[in-house]
Amino acid sequence: MPAFTLYGARGSTNTDRVRLTLAEGGFTDYELVLLNLQKGEQKSPEHFKRHPWGKIPAITTTDGFTLYESRAICKYLAKKYSFPLLPPDSNVEATAQFDQAQCAETLYFADPAGKIAFEKFARRFMGLPADEAVVSSALKSVEAFFDVAEGLLKDKEYMAGNEFTLVDIYYIPLIQRLFACGYGDVISSRKAVSEWWYRCMNRPAIQSLLKADKEAMAAASR
């Protein structure tokens, strides 16, 4: 029996955040259950027991432990299975820098980037036009964020220091969505940011997962 079940959806940036963490940890002892968001399966009474807001992802373990919210899940898994994606608890300063970097990603990047992804990607699948005013405002915030990050990344290789951590994983799905929506220049136009992105995307585990997803999508479209 798998150690836990991950409930998510194909193409969900939040689900992919957890899957990337598992890939980096080399962990495969889990079951992935894909919910159909268009059919509203995430709003079923059964799933509300896993996630009280009817969102994804969520996990349930064999002993009945349930957890929701992608970043909380990622951190739990990294600690439980000793993935080398967190600073050691004994290093108080490195842990504080990790927490600081995590706050910056959540507060200053994820919100505006998520709005762009919703307007330009999700609404298209709903048959609705994007609200370009929302996109324009959010894009300005994303550009301002990476202007600051450009300076910070000149002195370190990754967002929380010189080691690849969960914080770097947190960025990947939404940045991929920015590229898919035609806004990849916010990354490629900034030297230090672009080099950081290259380091992240060329990690073997990440490359392997992205390749597998691409092949799965191609097979599904036949």
C-alpha cells in the first residue's frame, strides 16, 4: 500500500509544486488521484473532508493523517522523508533565510503571478476572455518583484541562499505558466534571474518529471 495519496489535478500549478518536491526527493511510494476540476470533483462531499475549502492539492496517509495547501504539504514531506530541500534545524540563520525567502515568494510573487495564470490560462478553458486590466496590473507587480530578485540573486545562486531548496521549487510551476502565457521575458530579460532559472530547470529530477508530463500530454492528445 502506498505511503499516502495525493489528490490533485493535471495542469494544476499547486499540484505540480508537490509533485516536483517528490521528484526531487526521489520518492515514488504514493498514489496520485487526479480530480476533474471542470466537473467539480474538488467540491464533492468526500473531498471537502480532505480540504475544507474544496481546493487541491491534499494528501491523506495510510494512518489517516490529512493535510492540505501545497507549501505545507511540500514542507511536511521534505521533513518526514528527509529530502535535502530544507536547511538543518540546527542552522538558525539559514532556517530564518529560508522562511524569509518563502514569505517573499508567497507575498510578492505568487499572488500576481497566479492572477496572470488564472486570467490568461484558466479562463480560456472556461471559455471566458481574460480581464486585461487585471493582467496588466499583475504583470507590473511581477516585473517589480523580479527587479528586486535580480539584485538579490547576484549574491547567491538560489532564492534562499546557495543551496537549492523548497523555495525554488515553489516558483517553478507559476513561472512555467508565465512562459506558456507569453510572459517569459520577465525571466529571460534579467541576467541573474535567468541564470537562476536555468540552474533550477536543468536539475535532473525536474527535467525527468517535465519530460514525463510532456509525453503523457502528447499521448492523451492522440
